[in-house]
Amino acid sequence: MSYYWEMVKDMDETQKLELATMLIESVKPIQTKPLFDTPIEEDFPDMDKELYTPEEAYKLTMKDIKAIYDDKNAI
């Protein structure tokens, strides 16, 4: 940082303003397409619309994890 300060400290105000403008322009965000869109219902027509309690969600998750590890241990 001190290296660059030495380079610009003797610039006049107009030059500093021009440099600051160039730096700001160089970091403007680019409008891009999102990496992923939020899925809409039509994307998953067969998805179950049920809502689970935290306890039910935990049981389902643990069931899936147990099935994965049981399959690995069977090999």
C-alpha cells in the first residue's frame, strides 16, 4: 500500500479524481445470469408437498444416512 501511496501522493486533485474514477469503474459488478434459479413447482411435479416436523425430518435424514453407511459396510 505504501508503494502505491508514494506513486500517487504528489498527483494533483484532478489526477487523483481521474484515478479514483478509473478504479471504481474497474470494479463495477457485471450483470450476469444467476448460477441457478430457484426451482418452481413445474420443475418437480412429483415432489411430495408434505411438510415435516423437525423430529420427522431428523428421522428421515438419519434413516437415509444409516442406509448409506449400512450399504458401505456390506461391501
